[in-house]
Amino acid sequence: MKELFYLLEGFFIIGIIGTAFANRTASSEIRKERWLKLVMHFIIVHILVIYILYFTKYFYLLTMFILIIGLFEIAKYITVKNRTILFYCVTFLIYVFLSFGFYLMAKTFTTNAMLYIFMIVFVFDGFSQICGQIFGRTKIFPKISPSKTKEGLIGGALMAMLTAYFIGYWVEATTMETFIMCLVLIISAVVGDWLASFYKRKHGIKDFSKLIPGHGGILDRFDSWLAAGAVFYYLTLTGILHLGV
């Protein structure tokens, strides 16, 4: 799938230009942080795409690693700030529910289907951040996730929709199906990011860990993908969503 890598490199070139533009008025510390985040994102995305593309049958193993580390990141903060038992029970149930769906997606979906989901979430996340850095003015969740803005959300959603339209043939989707699937992935990604941010704010932390330079922990990087993949999988079981391949 040469077009897949053409898309990736094209998006990252836009990301480089956007980051450079956003950094014009930023402090040296923020500029350094943004470039580090972009470089690490480039590496992570290409590793994941290559893994899904050429080692699809074993992708569930990488999924298990991500989910186990994510569970550890959640659990290690239980003693940092006391919360009710109900709070942690609900957190655990939500995480198990999403993890189970994400694992089954990795275990049962075809290469094309997983790449389709990953690309939509990747584009939405990436362009939400870039558009937010350049145009962001209006906070969506000022207390929970202060860096998220409506302008960033709109920019990311538009790019995700455009991408979904051009790669819809990967999953033999019609234009309407493409729109619906993309909308589901965007909403799920936002909810996943919000849930992770909510947990962090309740414990007074910025990142789940320092495992990934420039990003934080596993959940800081994969919260949106985890939620989107799980919700998408569960909806395919109900027949609401349909993948052609």
C-alpha cells in the first residue's frame, strides 16, 4: 500500500510546517517540547503502521502490551490521592470494557480495517493539535483538558473526514458509510481523551508516566485510539457499522 505511506509522509510534512508556524511566538521550551513530540509521533506512527501492515496476525500481542502498561499506569496512582471505592470500580470497569473491545478488534479485524481506524484517529489527533496550536482560542474542557479547543477539534474533524473520504475504499465503504464511521471514530476518540484527562486531573498529574518522551505514558498517547477502536468493534457486532473487508 504505497499510498498509505504517501499519505503518512504528506501529513507529517504538513505537521512540520504547522508546527513551525505555531512556534513563531512560542517560548524556546515550548518549541523544543513540540518538536520532540512531533519526532516521537513520527517514529511511533510508522512503527505501528508497519506492524499492522506486515504482522497483522501478531498485532494482538502488541495490543496486550499496550493494555497491560495502561492498566499499570492507572493503578499506580490509586494511592497518590484517595478517591472513593466506587470511583476506582467505575474506572476499572470502563478500562476493562474498552480494553476488551480494543483487543478483539486487533484479534479479528483485517489489516485494511485496522489501518482505516488507525489513520482516522491519527489524522484527527494530529490535526486537532496543530490547528489548536495555530488557531485555538475557545477551550472545550477548560478544567479537565485545558489544551483542547473548539478550533482544534473542528480542524482535526475536517481533516479526518477528508481522509476518510479518500481511504473509504480500504473497507469498501460508501460515502455515507464513510461519514458515519468517521463521526463515530471522532466522537469515541474525544471521549477516550476526556476520560483519560479526567482521571489525571482527579489525581493532580499532567501525564500518566514519562515512558514516551514528549508524550508521557502509554495512555497519554493511545487513549483516543483505545476508545475509538473498542467502540467501533462493539458497533460492528450490533450491525450498526459494517466493514466491507
